[in-house]
Amino acid sequence: MDTNSFWTLFQEIGSWFQHVNLVLVVIIFCSILAAGIFLERLLYFKKIDIDTRGLLILIRQEIMEGNIAEAMNICEVKGGSVANVIKAGLCKYMRPVEYIENAMEQRGLIEIAKMEKNARILSIIAHIAPLIGLLGTVIGFIKAFGEMRVSSLVEISATQIGEAMEYALITTAAGLVVAIPAVIAYNYVVARVEAMAVELQATASEVVDLLEERNG
């Protein structure tokens, strides 16, 4: 590519950037990122969601019969956060209760961290999307007043003013459109994690009682 062709391409790119609302492009990117993260979290929650009551019934029967290895195998087959926590406790079934509780607590923290993965990004998007939109509005007003200063208030038309104001305000609206669903998505994820944390804690306590009863 010769120098003239390169310069022509550079000018075309520069002209394209002048006509594109880059702030709006950033907001659209944020919306795609937030939607992707929320969908990924929904799929993950669906993957780890199991019948905890049914699992405990199977585990209780095997523990009472002394088939700890079979109980661990059931947890391996079922999978999910609850099963992983139970399995961590069963691995220490011959140790004192403190060791069992500690093993299950540590595994529970790992599972909660997995559930919270990327949730912080949703919170960040929910907070910065309106600010990015406000930035676009400020830039739009600066451009509008710049056009007024260059053209003078007498020569500039109402259409030009309207276009400039539309350019300015559309980014604020877009920022809010992205932020509101992001806030809802983030709070939904947090609520699911908190519910799962309570379920993990209750299940761990029940398994500890079963092991104490069996060893006692």
C-alpha cells in the first residue's frame, strides 16, 4: 500500500469516527457484556441446582449402613455445589467433628466463590453505564454549543439544534436502559448466591449430625 492510499484510508477512518457516537458504542458493548455474563450465570445455576432432599436421603441411608465410599460416589455422580460440600465432609469422616466441619466450610467457600464469578462485573456495569451516558450527553452539548459559536445563533437552524440535543440525550437514555437491567441481574445473582449459601450451611450441619450419629 503506497503513501497516498494509506492517507486516504486514514482520512476515511477519521471521517467515520466523526459520524459515529463512540460513547453509544461503548454502552452497547457494556450491554452485550452484561447480557453474556447474566446468561452464563443462569446456565451455571441451572447446572449446580440438584434435589438436595433426595440426595440427603440417599446419603443418609449409605452413612447409616457404613458405606461411606458409596456415599461419596453418589456425591460424585450427582455433582453440584451441595454434593461437593457433602463429599468434602465425608472425606474426613474418621476425623473429629471439628475437622469435618472445617473441611465442609472450606469447600463451601470455594463453591460460593464459583457462584459469585463475574457478578462484580454486572455491578460495575450497572454503576458506570449511566455515567458513560452522562459523559456522552456532556460531549453532545459541547459539540452543540461549539456549532452555535461557529455558526452564530442567527444562522443555526432549529434542526441543527435538535440533532445536537438528540445526539446528547440519547446516550443518557441508552446508559439507563443498560444500567436498569444490569442492577436487576446483579441483585438476582446475589439473591441466588445467598440462598445457595444458606442451603450449603444447612446441608453441612445435617451431614455432620449424621456422621456424629454413625460414629457415636
